[in-house]
Amino acid sequence: MRTTRIAAAAAAALGILLATACTTDAPTDEAEDATTEESGDEWFVQADYEEQLAQRDVEPEGDPATPWLQAIEPEWIDTAEFAQEGGDHTVCFSNASISNPWRVTGWITMQQQVAVLQESGQIGEFRHSDAGDDDDQQISDIQAFIDSGDCDAIIISPSTTATLTPAVEAACESGVPVIVFDRGVNTDCAVTFIHPIGGYAFGADAAEFLVDNLEPGSKVLALRILPGVDVLEHRWAAAQEIFADSELEILGDEFTGGDAAEIKNIVTQYLQRGDVDGIWMDAGDGAVAAIEAFEDAGKPYPVMTGEDELSFMRKWKDTGMTALAPVYSNFQWRTPVIAATMILAGEQVPAEWVLPQEPITEAELDQYLEVNADMPSLHYAKFGGEDLPGFPDAWQDR
């Protein structure tokens, strides 16, 4: 998979990216031709889709008790060229944002992991910047890290795919090891790209659940956060593939910005026009607002997919609705800083570090609610930080 095929898909979607980022880049005809493949969707790459769906059934290498260190079908690469003496390394992190609960949860987890590595002497200074979802700001942040000459490793979680690619390439050209995680870019110059299986797997898990739990002819509304981010676009592209082979009627796909009020308004409008039997979401932000729209309208609960955010999971339990919590493993926020220490020690890492990604089913609901009983509603159940010294206070006091 790697980012070479992702690159082709992302490059062809710059028209969508213009809605959320400032860029004058134009896709090449070759890139556009490479992405359409079978579906005609400019974000859909058949080979990546098939690979991610297959990876859902692959047993990861490593201890299941530490899923943030597991890897699915890893290609291990040598990092001896980046090895440095001692452990007082300066690690720099350029973050897209902490603008949603998933990212807030992950950022807390990362800081707690950093504290452990600092205590053990594997990391010295940890510098971070928050771009606030502004591409230009993140490009500036990355350049500032490069210009400082102080970073022994640079971790990047890109705000958008195509626009951040040149900044990531510039970081690679600086000679320090670069680690990309969460969202991809149109280059494979980073030492490692860390992510759960991916957006196709998330979107397919959700769509398959609706197909399996709704009668033919049922009406489904898709709620999406924003365009132009590869992992989100892939979720919807996968869902479209699954739905196209079903007998469900897709009423539409609506962008919500993850805003609860907007979600409730959109769902209410659709309910005023007729029945909505299922809700597919590309992320769990605002899932409770969608459910409340059904309650306010006096309509039966839909079959629904949200995410492993506790607000949704608790509402799912309270209502007894038929639901699934797809997961984009939040514990991935631990992996980049651990990877940085491994690379700076000259240890092997996967070129593409694919982490496990398994949805939470009704059979597991009570288990995860019990483990996270004292956590706030915006917390994510599969955050993987229970063994960190700040647990549970750091995540409660967000």
C-alpha cells in the first residue's frame, strides 16, 4: 500500500482540497487517470481498498496487550543511519490540531507516553506546535522546526493531504528522520508512516453493518465531517463501494463539520421529508445529536454507526439501539514517539507501520463502558493509555 497509491488518489482530489486549504497545486492527468480505476471516485484506489479489507483478518505481529506496538504485515527497514549516541534527544512534533475530541484524547495520550520516555532518558526535550487546522500555519511550523536545527526527529500529523506534502518533503530533505502518522501525504520520504489499517476499513466496517442489519430498500443518510483528508475520503469511498452492491437507498451524504447543532439540523430536515432507517458516519463527533433528532421527531431509532467516543457508546447503551462503533485506533498517538526513540537508537521499524483496528460490537459494549466508567463523555474507549502513569487523571482533567 504505502503512500505511493494514496498519493495518486490524493493528488486527483485537489479540487476538493481547495475548499479547506490554500493551494495552487494542480493534479496531473496521470495522477487523475491512476485514481479512477473501477469506481470512478477520485479518492478510490481499488488495490488499497482490497488490501485494507483483507488486513482486517490478518493477525498483527506483536503482543496484543500492547496494540500500539503491533504491526500488520510489516516490512522492517534499517535505521542505522539515524542512530545517535545517548538518549537526550530533542523530538519535535507538528500537530494538525486538537480541534476534536479524538485528537484531544490522542494528544493527552502522547504527552503521557513522552513523560515515560523522558523519565527513562530516551527523550530529552519535546517540542510541539499546534496548527489549529490551518495548512499555512502547519507549513510554517514545520519550517520553523527545520530552521531551528535543534530537532533530532520530527513527527508530523498533517492537517490535509496534498497541501502538506511539500512541507513533509522539506523536513525529510533536512536530514533528520521524519515520522508521519494519522493522515497520509503524497510522499513516502518519511522513515515510517504510522496509522491503523485505514479509512477504507473503517468505512467498510460501518457500511457492512448497515447492509447486514437493514432490510432491502431501507433509507440511509451519510454524515461526513469535512472533505480533503485522505482517511476521511477513504471512509466514504469504501462505503460507496459496499452500498453500491446492496439494496439500500442512500438519501445523501452531508458535510457537518462535526458540529452537533448542524448534525441535528440536517437529520431533522431529512426526517421531515420522510423516514431515515440508518445513519452512516465517517466519525463519531456529534453522533448523539443525530440520535436526539430522532427522539425529538418521535421517530424510531435508526440502525447506526458512530465511533468509540463514550458519549455515543453510552447513548447506544441507554437506548438499546442497533449500533456499531467503528474504530480508528486512538492508541496510535503513542506509537510515533516510541518510533522516534527506536529510530534514534538505530533499531528497525516498519516502513509502513499498520496498527490493528477493530470495531466495538454490541457484545463488547458493556466491557468498554465498564473500563471507561470514570472517563468523560468525549473520551475514546480504545485510547490504550491505561498503563501510563497519568491514568486516569490526565484524561479526566482535559
